[in-house]
Amino acid sequence: MLISLISILKRFTKVMKAGWGDSEFRGLSIVLGSWVGLGTVIYSVREGWNIIDSLYFSVMTLTTIGYGDFAPTTSWMRLYTVIYAVRGIGLFVAFNARLARFAFESRKQDDEASPSDGTQPI
């Protein structure tokens, strides 16, 4: 299991490096990271949550997982969360679409570079 995780992390790192060369991917990464950071700071300050809990809530909101273990306590923060989610989910989807494109291209290049006798490279 650990070998599979290492393999996945290596491929993810390779895809992120390939994506970072693309200005749109780089821009989406920066904007999404900033959006998550902004949400983290606002939830930490306004709700009194620690940074880890605020980051957790921000990511759970943007990924639409929303376990429900944290929730804004005031009407203003609920309104902020609606705006935060609507804007952020679109950013998250756009980022993942670009990431998937680079993953597909990376896999295609790996397949084209593999030996033609059907064996897998080590």
C-alpha cells in the first residue's frame, strides 16, 4: 500500500511540475491558493477557529464535501460562506480540469515512451 501511495505522489508531483509551466494553470493555482488562504483567515478571525480548523472548513466547503462538523455561527458568516462557496467551487473545478488535462497528457507521453513489445518499464 505504501508503494502505491509513493507512486501516486510521484505522478502527482510530475503532473504539477508539468502544469506549472502553463500560465493558466499557474494562475489558477495561485488564485485558488489565495482563495483558500483568504477563507482560512476570515473563518479563523470571525469564527474564532484555529488555523487548521479554518483551513479544513475552507477546503471541505470548496470540495463540496461539507461534513457538517463546523458551521458558521452568524448570519453574516453564513452569507459570506455562500459567496465563498459559489466563487470558490468554480475555481476548484477549473483547477482540477486543468490538472486532469496535464495528467492525461503525462500518461499519454509515458505510454508513447514505453517499449513497443508490451512490457512495462521499471
